[in-house]
Amino acid sequence: LLSIIILSYVIFHSFSAHKEFRFILPILPLVCVLAGSTMHTIYQKSGASFVRSSSKRRRNYLLLSLCILNYPHLIYLSVVHQRAPIEVNERI
């Protein structure tokens, strides 16, 4: 149900001619809840005592890759995307 709500919200706003990230911000907490629930399910399935070490290793690689894949986005947003507002504030 939660994924249907998120998907319909994003699809609805995709048809708008004027697109901004701030229009998606109201749905972001629901996306975080859905992501957290999915990660919890992954941990529950692979965290049992009878799970092979390869599953734990796969889980750790998944988490590490998720963290690594977020760094380019973080660097872009902090260095390039927000450069103009920071420079304007410094000149004021």
C-alpha cells in the first residue's frame, strides 16, 4: 500500500510542466519508512543463526555499496548544486 501511494504521487507530479524537488519532499518520509522496512526485512532474513556466512557477506556488500553509491550524489549536492546560494550569502 505504501509503495502504491509513493508511486502514484511521483507519477502524478511527473505530469506537471514545472518540476522541482521540493514537490517530492512531502512524500520523502514515506520513502524512508519503506526503505527502512525493506532493510529490516533483509536483516531479518539474513540475520538468523543458521544463515551461511556468504549471505552475511552479501548483506554487508549490499550495505557498503548503498553507502558508496550515495557519496557522488552527496559531493555533487554539497559542492556544485549549492554553490550559488553559498556564494550569494558570502557576498551579502
